[in-house]
Amino acid sequence: MEHYIIIAMVELKCSGLLKKYEGKRALGPLNLDLKLSGITSIIGRNGAGKTTFIRILATELMPTKGRVELDGIDVINNPSELRNKIAIVPQESRPIPWMTPIQIVSSYLMLRGVGLKEAKMKAVDALKTVGLDEKFFNKLSHKLSGGMKRELMLATVIASDAKIIFLDEPTTGLDPISRKEVWRVLNKLKKDRLIILTTHYLEEAESLSDYIILINKGKVISAGTLADLINSLKYPYSIRASAKRVGIRVRNGVVIKSEKGMQILTTEKSAKTIIEKLIKKRVEFSFGKVSLDDIFYTLVGKEYENEE
Amino acid sequence: MKMRSRLSQLYSSVLVNSIYPMKNHPIILLNTILGTIGVMAVVIFISHGALLDVALVGAFMMSIIFSGVGIQQDLAHLKIDLKWQDMVVSSPTSAVMYVIGMAISELAYSIPTFILLGALIAIFVHITLMVILTISAAIIVMFVMALSIGFLLSTVSSDIIQNFAFGGVLSVILSTISPIYYPITYIPLPFRYLAYLSPTTYAAEIAQNALGLIHLSSLNISLDWVITLAIASVALVIAIKKSQWREKD
């Protein structure tokens, strides 16, 4: 596993940030004051407001109300200054089919003011960094596989000198191997840039993120490092048992039953008591701190259960 | 920003929207030529060559108008289908630089047509410098108008099907109903008024009058100029005011 010293630190401040579509609230009001570095993942259900938030930050979308500052720059009133520092790969973006990878990456760099010759050299470097096979560098992009297309889109922003990179669902639709390949690139990239990404994959957020923002119904319901999120929970420990019934009364915790067995979310103190009882009853179990999956379920899932 | 960086930004759009597609798919060259020359050829054959000069100049004007209108389809494709424009919005390239780059790319697309028609006009049409200047002015105004409408429609289009519909309507208004390949007097009277719904008609009258193919009074020609300039200015102002480079909703 490679380790990097992360040097990019970026402040994100939101005050009363609100976005409505046709009168319906899609995001906010958000009030945030965060210091971000490395990889920040914005997670949430479909329609939670992740893309709206990222598009506002990337100066693509005007909010309805409120203020937002990124790296000390007013996102709403001073977008041109910010645009020198940011780059985005939008959700569902795909490479221009009538162009080759080198042509696409170099054209994007030229939009950022780089000359053609330099842009082509940087394009080659970026394509090598994302691991695209050199034999595809000069092939039309519509001939690339889905994974290679995502790598190519990633190469466009990697090639730039943007300090802040936004990736809206960068690994959606990729197979596990291609996804891991993207993770490898992102981990390499985060040493000198801030990456803000949205994802549905909690495993991805958990393994990549230095900071996590959990959004539900347009509001930030939790934000912090994974350790912060775990510590903020009432029940930060998880016991998983293969049996569906264990005959133990859980006084201080939540029991979640599933097809595969049951999970008990509880406190450290209660966990000890429960574990002793499970050992006595000879029930197979595993124990540990809660995962991001558990946090997500606890903070978001329960609300939806209550609604049903 | 340095002039060199701005030129790179302009050149990027030209590469993306004309040079690379033509280089990677040379059939496009043939398509751009046939697109405007087809109607011209029909008019020339049906008139037994009598309308050769007006049809040639008309085809030249039409290829420029198509270049302006074409920006709408191309911008919408890059924005809606490929999300390329979203990446451009978040980059240091401004809306003005992007549109100018795309406009140049649309003209670059038609260079083979311009060369062919220019050569044919030089051979078959008696044309003076004054006529060239008059027609060029009318063409530039029409190009700005088509470009403004195209940009406006592309930025407000939410999906590609809606955009196709916009393109179809625009094409009918700017090309089908205007008598650009033949004099307006060829259209029977009750329908002639319909042609005046198209801004292209006024530009066509200016060009045809300059060539001596129709004879309009100075008042009529002045009126044609006023209307053409007014429509182009209004289209430009609306495009600047209403276009959503950074989306509002």
C-alpha cells in the first residue's frame, strides 16, 4: 500500500445555501465550515442532492439562495477565479466518440489555456497515469470499453493543473477490477489535490475517503472522517451473528434482522455483555466497529423505514 | 489571461468540432459540400441555367447560414449527450470564447464548400468588389443572427429530442421558406408574404439586388437592411441575456 503526504488543504464554507427546482427544495439550507484535503466523498441516496451540491461548487449551477466559498473564493460571485483551480468529470459524461484519447485530453487542456504541443505531451502522461493501454491512445474513443472510457475521462482532469477535482459518480457501472483501478489512480492523485466525489458505493467511500459528507433529502446529516462518524453514533459497535434468533434481550442497542442472520448495533460496554452471552450460547459471531454501511443505514435507512 | 492561452481555447473548439471530426471521418467533407449544393443544382437544372448566378450566390449564403444554425445542434450534442460543455463551464474558458471558437469551427466545417462555390462564382458570375462587400455584409449579419439563435436554443434545450425540434423549425424559417436560390418574384403573390417571415429573405433581396438580378428601390433596400440588422441585433441581445452558461434551473 502506497502512502502519501497530503498537501492540499481547502476550506469549504456554506451559509444558508439553498437550491430549489420549480419551487421544490433539492438542497439545503446548508451551513458548513469544513477544512478538506485528500479525498472527500459525498454520499447519499438517489435524489439526495449530491449532484446538485457538486454542480454548485463546480460553478455549473446557480443556487437559489445563500453563500458558498471554496478555497477562499466566492463561488457565486467570482466563478472565473475559481475556474482556474477546478476541474470536473460530470455524471454520465462520456468521451467524444469522434476523437481519440490523446485528442480529447489535449483539447480539454487547451480549453485551460495550454498550447497544443504541450497539451499532447501532458495528455500522453495522464493517459499513462490512469493506466490506459498505449495501443488505444490513437484509437477512436467509441471503440474503448466502459472502464477505459471512465479512465479516459479521469485522465482529462488529471492532466490539468486543477487543485480541486470534482468527480460525480466516477465508478458507476464499472466492474470491480476497473473500479479498483480508478481507486488506485485517485489515491495517487490525492497527494497534491483535493478530490471531491459523489458515490453510491459505501465500500468505495469507506476505503477511499479522508472525509465523508452524508447527505439526505438535501441536508447534510453528518460530516467528518470515518472515525468521527462512528464516534458520533449512539451505537458505534456492531455484532453480527449467523443465527436469526439468539435468545438475548438487547437493552442498549438496535437489532437488525436479515436473511443471513442478525446484527446488533450497540455501545462498547453493552457489546461486552452481549458477547459473553453469545459465547455461553455457542453462537457464531463477529464483532467490530460499525462500517459506513451501518452508519448510512442508521442515519438514513431508519428514516425511510419509519416513513413506510 | 494571455493572448496565447485565449488562442488555445479558441483552437480547442475548432479542433473538437471541425478538424478532428473531418480528419477522423473524411466522409463529413463530402456531406458538407452536398448539403448546400443539392438544392442549388436542382434550381439550376430546372431553370435550364437561367438562375445559375442567383443559385450560386444563394448556395454560398445558405452554407454560411447553415454554419450558424449548425452551432445549435453541435452545442446541444456536446452539452446534453456528452456533458463536454459542463466541463468547459467549469474551466477557465468563458462563454464568449467557447461560442466564438464553436462559430469558427462551424465555418471551418464549410471551408470545402466555400472553396468550391467561391471558384464557381468567380467563373460564372460577373461580380464587382462593391457587390462582394455588400453580399459579405449581409452574410455576416445573417451569420451573427443564426449563431445567436442557435446558441440561445442550445443552452435552453433540456434534451436532445427537443433540440432536434428546435433545429427543424429554425431550418424551415431560415432556409426553406426564404427565396434564397431564386428571386422572390418567382413565388406566387399570396405566398410571397410568407417568405417575408424569414429574416433570410431580406438578406437574399439585398444580395440579389446587388447582383442586379432584381431591382428594388433605395427605400426597399434600406428597409431590408434595417430589418436584417434589427433581427440580428435582437437575436444577439436575447442570446446574451437569456442564454444559461451557468444553469439557473
